[in-house]
Amino acid sequence: MSAPPPRKPRGHRQKGAGTVATSVGEQIRQGVLCKEWQRTPMQLLQEYCRSVKRQPAHYHNAQSDSEHTFRVRCVLSDAKSKDKDLIFCPTQSVDTTLDDAKHCAALLALLHLEPSRPHERKLPDPYREMWLVLQEEQKQPAFKPFKKSAAAAPDASSSSDGDAAHGKVVVLTSDRAFASKAEYTQSKLSEREDRNRRQRSRENRDRANIPVQVFMSQKARDLVESVLADVDNSLDRVGHDDPIRLAQVSATLTAMGFQPMHIQAVVDRCPDLTDDTSVLDWLCLNVPEDELPKGFNPNGTQLEVVGYGVVAKAAKALEASAAYDPALHDAVIDQLTACGYSRGDCLRALELANAALPNAHILDVEHEIKLELSRQLRRALSVREPDSAGGRSVEELEEALDEELMVMESIYDDKCTKTVLSNLNVRQISMLLLDDTLELVFYLPPESQYPYEVPHLFLRAIAIDGVNLLAVTGQLLDLASKLYGEPMMYELSSAVQGLVHQPKLAKPVELFREDPVATSAQQKAPKNAPNAKKSKAKPRQFNRTPHQGDPRAMNKQLYDKFQQKLGNDKYIQMQQTRAKLPAYQERETIVSLLETNQVVLISGATGCGKTTQVPQFLLDHFIPKQQTCNIICTQPRRLAAIGVATRVAHERTESIGESVGYSIRMETRRSPETRLLFCTTGVLLRRLLQDPVLEGVSHIIVDEVHERNVDTDFLLSILRDVLRQRTDLRLLLMSATMNTSLFVDYFGTGTPVLSIPGFTYPVTCHYLKHVLDVTGTTDKVSDDAINYRLVVSLVEYLVDTGDNGGAGEGAMLIFMPGVQEIKSTIRELQQSKVASALVAYPLHGALPGHEQSRVFDGAPKGKTKVIVSTNVAETSITIDDIVVVIDAGKAKEMAYDAINRRSILAEQWVSQAAADQRKGRAGRVRPGVCYRLFSTKQFHKMAPQPTPEIHRVSLEPLCLQIQALELGPIDTFLANAIEPPSPDAVQSAIDGLIEMGALVRDNSNVQVQLTPLGAHLARLPMDARMAKVVVFGCILRCVDPVVTIAAALSSKSPFVSAPDDRSKGDALKKQWSDQVPTSDHFLLWTVVKTFSALSKSLRRSYCKDNCLSYETLATIVDLRHQYLEHCQMLGFYDPSNAARFNQHSANPKVIKAALTAGLYGNVLQVVYPEQKYYESANGVLAAAHDAKAIRFFIRKLDKTTERVFIHPSSVNFTRVG
């Protein structure tokens, strides 16, 4: 049986149905091996041109690097305009084939035409990689389209094969910036439009920020110019040795239109040529206004001063006293005003002439007026009058004059004439100079001994402007005095031309000026001389060191009192309590160490009693022996100084101020028998100003030395030098966590260190992992951020256990970095499931005292007290019932930016020593527990000790104190500090004080010296800038408001309000600000003034009703009194004559002037946006500025500006628009 025939494959009956497509495989197209679905760059470009109905690309050979390489230009012609032809040519040459060069040009064309299309899906290698690199390079920011990839492009000489051999892909770059001439034209047009738009915007901004013009009288203006001239003379010459800078200054000023003689003058005399502003300031100050170029010349832009009221009456009074008659005197006055004399000076000369020649003929009066004005000009310009030989006959003098006139007439022809006034026999020789624009007149009275005396000269302007005629006349008179006895007409007439064309940098000449010394003496002289002494109030003297009397008698008195105490039961009981402290066991050791060493370190753990007991050990050693001792113990805080002094006095069963006293700012409790004085570090530094070697002091104890604030480091640096001068002085440093090796190295390797164990209970410390375990928290927790939910969960766990997790009954202390974090924590606790079992208190430095004291109260029955605090609870405040501490491990510290002169409150990790201090808060009454919300790894990353404050704050007050104490060069002294600050910070502080006027560089331009202003600032206990404000307030007679503002700025803000009452507080601030100028400073003054005027019984209710802090306002008032006392000590203020020192206190402009002068370095520059307008029924009106568009800039020390912003709490925040 035969096999059936094969069946045909199924298919459609149409043509081609049932056929099978087969791949043709890889093919070479245009010299490139391609798969069937791939396309070469030239093919893709051809398909693009076909799709957009554009003419196909043409390829032309371009010049390559060598004859063995290829480079092709791809041209896409435009059907309508040749300017729109697109041309693409790679910078790189190809050393393979001509087709490869064409493909490279086509790739550039595709990048320009379809930059985002994924051609890599169709391109074969190596063009696929080249396309991807081109697209990646195009994403990089660039200024122009074809320079996007140029940044990563290889050298033009590099080839494809060379890069391929190294596994690199060639980055193609175009040899031109624009693909067509049309694109180039459009780019230039866009650039021009953008430039014009920026120029218009800049001009509009400039018009909106035109500098404010200041109008002042000529007298005030002359005073300001004289002050600025003195400042110029005191400045160092900078930039005169740089020929490039000199050429640049000359070119810039020439382009601005300044005359060559003025440019040469500024190059020769301007102290600072490095800054264009300084150069222009010098020119505007010294060059006459009518010779300044357009734009600098204020003529026509100033307000004309018109005599009115008092001024007009004064002018009328002068005319009346001079017996002025217009018909008789106008001619001579007009003639003299053409010679440069003012009308007022002419009237004063007329008054003197009428007094000297009563009822005289008008010609005699005119003659006397001219002579008087000439004499006044010589006196004003201090023209030297040579001694006249005399004895010359009239004939001899006339002959010499005629001979000189003959010579002058031969030179000047008819422009030199002689006129004799017959009735007066006055010879008047006139010469027309400078093309008849100026007339020089020799006025020789009959008694003249010319040329053996300086002639009377008048220089009259005929057709010339802008000449200081009196100044030139004065120079001619000075020259004439040097030509004594010789013919001088030719010399003087020749000198006129050079003097007129010199840059006129002289001040206006003032005639009939009173002697300032005599005038001042007359003004100060009292009418009744015998009673003058009674009216002079002497400043109050402060006896800072009480009179000690006979030391032996005082020692005997103290010994007798001590012997009486020994039988006192209360004293005996106190001694038994003291004996239980660990420090008491070391009393003999401490006394022995101090007898054999100048410096001793005591590292005593918390609770050992070192602060209260060590000073008493010294008293108990010296008083029984009737030996003199004078001990000063410094504390870092005022509260600590008062508290420790009170405690020590209580232990000695005596009142504060007897043998134990204290001294803090604004308060001192001591007596002549005081032998132990607790004080703040600042008080001791003030004493060093008056007593550099601390005469009479036997021991100095510096407590809490580990805190390393600026005053402590400064004090240690000074004491190290004092110890070299006083070998009998003893220094004792105490702390719980000090770095002993650091202080031993600083004071010497032989310095003994005594360690005293503490009297505290053990504290168990847990870290983050344990906290996560006990709270059951599974979420990932970071060390960097504060997890409030974790804090709440831990508190809930401790409360639920009933015994605070095994710590026992007691309170919890939670450490947070700042006030906002405290508020957030308390808010979360109040919303927790154990909120009803908690009573939460905030604790931070901004709280009023009565709110701070609540943390010492016990918790209500059945509730747990939770205190959320900043780092103030580390050492300053001890709360006895704390058994649990929860530590977030962070704190906010001040960091100072030396360049920007700005302090920044930054959140930072605390040091290990601070963390241990926090842990110790839980072990004061029983064993406690500390939960640290960070890992052990983070703990070991923390700094062992806190960063010294000298590295974090402004050094300006410190530098000022160094100069006041005459401790040597500032940089050298600070370089010897225990941990020196950076040189940049020191230099920044010095530059700030120089700018402030407190310091000035010496002749060597290397070291600085204290100015008289700086000496006053150093003696005022406040910031240097605040002190400068107070000094200017005293000078400008507005003492009360300025001192009040300075005290308020030196304290905390008195405005306090709870979050719920924030709107009420803002409304009250707005209400107050509506009554005074819009200023935070005036608002502070108003609030303090209102507070001070109230009786003490009404002050608390006033503060409560107005969201104010009573404690802060009371501190400001006390500080204000202290500042006034210091001003009185310096002689700047007299309380018995307060009205005189406050005569401008009601003038806001004067108060603002004092504030601006003192805080000038922090004055803001306000830059308004360009002015916009809108149409209205009344026409086009200027629109109000958007507050957000107004910018504020402050100048930094490096003369650059930085933008700053107004704080929302300022009264100006909503009014800047």
C-alpha cells in the first residue's frame, strides 16, 4: 500500500499565505555589523528626516588631525532659509573608516533633534554606548546646548580606537556652540533681552533704594567734615604700593568724570585705596561740590535753607545793629561778596566800622570795612606777619612802587592799572588775570609800608565759578609774607593761576570766629563764683574693700568669737554633722598641702562636701592661731554663691556678713571681719581691674572649675601670672569631674591632686537596648532624634510597676535639650494612659522663680512627680526626692560664628562628664536608676569633657579686659590660656573692637592699644556694645531710656506667655507698640518705665494681666540702677542733676542715634524690591511692597554681606511692608 501524499500546510488562499519568515542574520550596513532589527546612526537620521519631511542629510569631509584620520560634517539643509541649515561636526577625528566618521556626525545630529528618544534600543555597538554617554552628559548642567558634554570630553587628538583599547567610550563633542546661524542669532537676542531685563530690574531696585539724604546746617556740616578728616588722618595707608590698583583707581575715576588733579589728589592723600567706596567717600568729602562730576554734585538736589522765624529775626537784628542802609552800603557789600566774603561777615565789619568811626563819611566807612575784613582773613588763616623794619621814607616807598608798576604795565599792558582814591589817598592796583575772568587788587592805605609789609589783597571773580576765593587769597597772603622786602606783584599774580587750578581741598574760611577756649570758659563760668563749688556734685564713691583696721585686733576679735562658739550646743551639733562628710576626713591633708604648694587640685565626688567644708577648714586653721587670712571662693552662678555662703554661715552659727559673706552683681553682704567671701567669677575679675595682684588675699578657691566658662579660664590665666609675683598666695581648684591632667600640665607637673570619695548612693545605669526591651518597642529607634513616644512608654512602664521599676518611691527627672522639647514631652505625658497618675513640671532657666520652686514640692498622694528639665538641673539645682533619671543625652549650647559675629544656639550631644552628672541626680537620698536614651556606642563617642566656653562665644569682652588689665598682647596672652581659642576667633574679636573704636593699632600696625572709649567700656560691667550704647546715651543726654534699654537687652525677655495665651501676649505687644515708635527697644523701655512707676503692691498684678515676667522686670530695674551707679563712678552721670542728663529723653531720634552709634556693626541694610504700580481712578499709584520681598542684610567682618531675617516675635515683623 503506497504512502499517502504529504499534506500542504494550512494557509489562507490569498497570495503569500502560509509562508514562514526566516531571519537573514547579521549584515554589514554602511560599514557597521548590525542585526536585522538594528539601525546605523545614518539610517536613523535618514528615517527622522523622512518622518518630518526634511531634506536628507549631506556629508562633507572636514579637516582632520592627520591624513590617516577622518572627520565629517553633517549638514541638514533647510528648504526656506540657509541661515537655518543645521551643521554637526565632531571635534574628534576617527582613525578607522570614513563611514565611522559619518556615523559620529549623525549621532550628534540625533542628539540635537531627538535628545530624549531611546535610540540605544536600535543602535549597534559601539554607537549604542556612545549614545548613552551622550545622553548622560546632556543631563549635566551647562550654560549652552552644545557645551553640555564638553566638560567630560577628551582631547581633540584622542581617537576612538585608543579609547576603546582602554575600555573607554569616546564622548563626542561638537566643534561649535550652535547648530545654525539662526540659533546663534536667537541666542544672542535672548541674552540681550535677559541682560536688559536684569538691568531694568536693577535700576528699579536702585530707584527703590535711593540713599536717604541728610540735611544739616553749614556749621554742623563743617563739624562732621572735620571729624571725618581727623578719622582719615588716623587711618593706616593701604593700597598705595600696588601699581595695578593705582592704575585701576585712576581708570575708574576717569570714567566717572573726575578731573585729573582730583584723581592725583586722591592717590596722594586718600588713606585707603583698596575699596572703591572709601575712595569715593574721600573725594566727596574733600573736593568742592561744584567740581564733582554729574551724579556726585548735590547742587540742585539739596533743600535750600530759607531764613524764617528765628533765623530771619537774627538776620534782621544783625542789619539793625550794623546800621545797615541799602542805599549806602549795597554797593560795597556786593563788591566784597564778589571777593568771596559772606554777607554776614560784611555786616559784622560794617558794625565794627560804624563803632570805630561814628558819623563818618560813607567812603571812610567803606575803607574801614575792607581793612577789617582783610585783618579778619589774616587772623582766620593764621597768616604770619613779618616784623616791619619801619623808618622808610614816603618818597623811597613811592619810588619803589612806581618802578614795580612800570614793570607790571610792560608785562600786562593795559590790564594792570593804578587808581588813587583822592579823598583817602589809597592806592589801588588792579590786574586782570586768566583771560579777564579774575581780578587781583592790591589795596595800599596811606600808612602802608609795602613791600616791607604784607599788602591787603582782594581777589574778585568776574567770569569764573567754583573758586574758593578766600582760600586762594589766604595762600597769596602767606606767599607775600615770605617775599618780605621784595617786589611781589609779579610773583603773586603768577601764582594765582596755579592756585586757582589746584584741587581745592580746604575747608570754608570762618571770619569773626570767637576763641573756642574763651567761649567755653565763659559758658562754664557760673554767675555767682562763690557758690560754684556747691553746685558741683561729686560722683559717689564705692568702697569695694572694707577698711580692715588693725589686723591683730581683728584677729583677736575673731578668735574670741570662735572660742565662744566652742561651748554653743548648736555649733557642737553642726560640727558633728560636718564630721560625717567624706571631705572632713581630709581637712589636715588639705591644710598641709596648701602650706607647701601654691596650687592644689581637689577632685571631690558629688556629695563629699568639698564646696562647703574646704573653705571652713582654712578658717578653722587660721582663726584659732590668730593669723590673718582672707579667702575668696568663686562660684560660676550667683545663686550658688548666695546659697553656699548662707549654708556655711549657718554651719558656723552666725549671720551672713560676719566672718562669711558673699558678693554678686547688684548685691554684697560683707563686713570688716569677713574672712571668707563667696563671689562670682566676674566679681573677682572686676577686683583685678583695681587690684592686679590681689593685695591682702591669702587664698583663692575656684569651685566647679570643670564647667570651663570664659570667666573661669580667663581668671586661671591671670592667676597663673599673679602666682609668679606673689609667692604667698595660694590657689585651690575644686571640681567633681575635672580633667586633672589638663590642670596639672597647665600649673606645673608638681601640682598635687587630692581625690575625695562621694557620699551618694549607687545608681544603676541602663542604655537604649534595655529601654527598648522593657517597653516592648519594636520600631527602629535612632540615636540622633528624640523619640517622645519612647519617653512616654518608659514613664508608663515605670508607673505601672508601682515602684518605679525597682527604684522605689520617688520622683522622675527627664533631661531634654530645650524649652520646646520640654513642652512636647509634657504634652505627650498629659495624653498618655497614666496621665491621671502624673504631675509634670517644666524646669528651665526662662521660668520665673516661683514656678521653678514648684519642683521642690512633694507630689500629691497617689501621684508621681515628673520633672522635665534642661541641663540647669545638672549642678545648679538639687532635688532630693529624685530616684529615676531619664536622659535624652542632648543639650543646647551657644556656638559663636566669628566671621558673622553671631551666636547660634545649637543642639549637641552632652559630654560624658555631663552625662555622669545627670546620672548622679538619682542617688542623693537612696539608690536610683538612670535610663539613657542612647546606646553605649554613642556614649563612648561623646567628648570626655565639655567644650570650653572660650571656644564657643565672642571674645570681644575678654580682649577688652586683657587690654584694661595690661596683660600684654592679646594674642600672646590668649595663646597661653589653658585651652587657647583659635587665632581666627581672636583676630575677629580684635577687628570688632577696632571697628567699635575701643582699640586702635599702634604705630607698628602690629599691636593694639586701648582707646579712651575702650577704657570706659572695660570698666562698665556689660557687653562692649551695650557699654558703648550707654556712653553715647550719657553724651547725648538721654541716659534713662538708653540705660533702661541696655539693661533689658542684657537680661531675658520680659514677655512670657503660655501657649494658650500667646495670642493675648501678641495683642498686648501690638497695643504697646502703637503708642511708641515701631521699635523693640522702645517697647522694652515703655514696659520697664511703666513697671517702675507702679507701686510694689501693684507690680505683680500688672505683670500677670499683661503676660510679663515680674522677676525679669525686677532684675532689669535692679540692673538699671547698677548701670547708673557705674556711670556715676565714671563721671558720666549725676543723679542730683538727672533732668539735665535726660533733657533729650523724650526725643526718639536722639535715642535712636545713641543706639545706632553703639550697635553700628549690627545695623541692617534694608533692600526694597523694584517698585510696582497699579491703575486707579486717580491715576497710576505705587503699590505697597510685599513684606516677603523686602530683604535685610548685615555686614560681616570680611566686608561681605549676609541676608538675615526679622524674628516673628519682633514688633517689626508685621510692619516691614
